[in-house]
Amino acid sequence: MGSEAHRQLHVFFFPFMAPGHIIPTIDIARLFSARGTKSTIITTPLNALHFADNISRDKQSGLDIDVQVIPFPAKEAGLPEGCESINSITSPDMVIKFFKAVELLQQPFDMLLEKHRPDCVVADMFVPWTTDVAKKYGIPRLVFHGTSYFSLCVSENITRYAPQEKVMSDSEIFVVPGLPDQIEMTKSQLPNCGNRDSYGFSERQEKIRDSEVKSFGVLVNSFTELEPAYADFYTKELGRRAWDIGPVSLCNRNLIDKAQRGKKASIDEHFCLNWLDSKDTDSVLYVSFGSTASFCTAQLLEIAMGLEASNVPFIWVIRRLHNKEENNFLPEGFEERMQGKGLVIRDWAPQVLILEHPAVGGFMTHCGWNSTLEGISAGVPLITWPVFAEQFNNEKLITQVLKIGIKAGNEVWNSWIEPQDVSVTKDRVEDVVTQLMGNGEEAENRRKRASKLGKTAKKAVEKGGSSYNNLSALIEEIRLHSQNI
Ligand code: UDP
């Protein structure tokens, strides 16, 4: 073999500035480095701060991984200084400005590519222009959507066949045509229906689709055994090249990496683990709605009352409310009454650490794909409460295909900036929590299916597992591509 075959590959990783995109992309960069490539993560100053410690630890342990910081043009796009993440947006007009700022990163990104000439670029779906910029230098670009094969297939077939245009109302059920299973949805669960396209969704979607088709392929945080029919459909029917290499969260193997994933948790991890140690196996429900979704005070009250009434021990992560001064939204005396029974974490929880604890027996989730897959990897059944983005698609995978979850009952895609009314009442919260955590036959079967999937997920990333092998194959393809140009 010539020296080219032994040359170290260099891969650029360019995540969109949102925790749900940055977190898995960093895991992917670490996975690549663990296989001997040099990984460079491109991000902006404030985002880099959140994972600087993790990267230094990686470097100390011998991984060739680095961060290249480029300024975020917040001011130029009309955003307040320091607004560098989609989850610091507080009004709808800021969304458009945020995407404008991201567009402005094209030139600095181009300059970095010209200077470093990496062998491959893994870039987020929300920076579709990276396909063309990379092509200029003969560099292949891989797209990272951050969602499941299932969701990609559902979205594509909704775009192709527009079944939502044939129903009479927002709540009438339609079947998404052409998929391996009978997947039922309603118009109210779609992001781009009615007057909700104020964030420029459709136009952006077209650019994303176009850049995906022209790219080298798609990197998927999933594993083949989880959704084989959809992995097949995506590649064979929809004609995309794709590599599933997940669940990528499983690359966090030590306590500190798990505790600080995304950002430093707002609770001491030892306190949290001790609290869980004091609980019975599978007895605790973990409740979290991700890094971005927020609820109105009235909805938070319903959740609190429902959790209390269920009598099930819980850990509930509550993000600070947007545009609200007061943080005093829990029922009178709630935290005192819940002492020892329920743990409220404000802002940021060490999610993977919690989910993996044997005391955790269920997860109420907003169905963000990372959370969904982290729940699946931990082998726990889910209560699905989708809010926005493609979360309703993920809910269908969980409830209609994998059958490892039950619906909380929210049926309407909600703006994540201006949460609206109560969509799930206290009684419904109590009901789904008792169903999921109970001992009935259905609950047991659900638990068994979830547990089996958790074991399969772990195998997929071990040496010789499907995701492990897919990553090996992808690295080989990138090498071949580099040798041939
Ligand atoms: N996360 C976390 N602690 C929190 C909230 C979120 O570690 O308190 C992590 C979670 O583990 C996941 C990511 O943030 O990896 C959220 O991504 P997801 O796709 O679930 O939802 P999004 O935040 O994008 O809506």
C-alpha cells in the first residue's frame, strides 16, 4: 500500500447552532477521531464554550480533535449580541434573523475549507450551501439532519404526495402514502400547515432537499436494527446514500462526559445519582422536553398536578420560561410535598446519566430525536409529547411502529417560542404516567420491547456491530474518494 493509504484523514464537522444539533455532531466527531481521523469542529465562540472541557479531555486521552471558532454575525443580522443559539431566541422575527446570520457564515466557512482542504465535510441540514462550497474544492459533503430514517421518509413522502391537501380539516386523519407501514397523521401535526410558515420553513426545506440530493450522502444517528424497513426505503426507494452510525450518545462512556454532555448540568451529578440510588429499579419517570421547547405556566401547572396525583417518583427538568420574569409557577408547596419523591431540575439535566440509571423506568419526552434515541438506548418505554420540528414524526415511530410508547395527547404543532394553551390536562398526565409505569400486561410488554431495543442499540455500536461497521465502511469510502481526486 502506498503512503496515501496510511495518510490520516481530516474531517470537518459543522453543526447548526442548537444544542440538539451540536451535541450529536460532537459525538460523531469523537467517533471519527476514535477511528484515527483528525476531526475539526467548526462553531461560534459561545457554543464552543459549552464543550471546551469535553474536547480538552478528549485531546488528553489521545484523540486528534480540535475546534475552529468563527465569529457569529449576530449584530450584522439584527440580533442582540450573544444570541448564538436557536434556544436563545425569544420572538418569531428573531428566527428569520438567526437564519440570516447563519447564511453569513458561508464566507468564513469557505476560507477555512480553502486553507485546510479536509477530506470530507459533515455539515448540518441547516447549512445547505456547504454542499456547493465543498464541491468547489472537490471535497465531499455529508448531510447530518439529526433525525431518524423514519422521519426523513415521512417528510419526503408528505412533500411528494401532499396527503394533507386532501383532508377537510386540521384534525382529520390521513395516511402517509407509500411507506412500509400505515402511518397516520393529521394536518395539525405538520410544521408548514396553515399560517404557520412564518419562519420561512418551505423555502428552507427546498434548499435542504436540493443540497441533500447533490451531496455525497447522509449521516444518520440511528442503527439499522431499529428501523430496517425505513433505512431500506430511504436508500432504495428514495435513492439516498446513507450511513447509520448511532446511537452516537453511547460514545460517552465515563461519568464526567455523561454529566457534562451539552453543557454543565445545573445539578451535581453525584447528588442526582444518590437520589436515584435510593429508588427501586424501574420506578422513576424522567420528564424532559429537550433544550428548546417551552410551555406556558398553565401547562406547567397541569404537569405538576398530574405528576403529583400519579404518585410515581419523578425527575422533572424545567427550562426557564421565555419572556417571563417570575419563575414561581409550581403549585403552592409543590417542591416541599415532593421532597424525596420528585426531583425538579431547573435548566439543564445530565440526561444520559439519568436515563441509564436502573431506577429510571420511563421517559416523558417531547420526541426530539436525540432524546428519543437516548431513551431507546437506555431501554425505557416512553410517553410521547411532541411539540414542534419533526417531533410528531418521531412520535409515530415510537407509538405506531416500535410500540414502545404511549401518547400524552398533544395533537397540535406548537410554536416553541410562544407556547400556547394547555394541550394535556392534569388528569391525562396522571393517566398516562400510571399506565406507562404500571404493571398491567400492556405496560409489561411495552417494557420488554423497549428493553430489547436498548440491548440491540448497545450492540450496534460495539466492535463488529452494524453502526460500528457502517462507520468503518464510510471512512474507507472517504479515503477512496480522497485517493481518486
Ligand atoms: N439535554 C440534556 N439535558 C437537558 C436537556 C437536553 O442533556 O436538560 C440533551 C439531550 O440529552 C439531547 C439534547 O440535549 O441530547 C436535546 O436534543 P433533542 O433532539 O432531544 O431535542 P431538542 O433540544 O433539539 O428539541
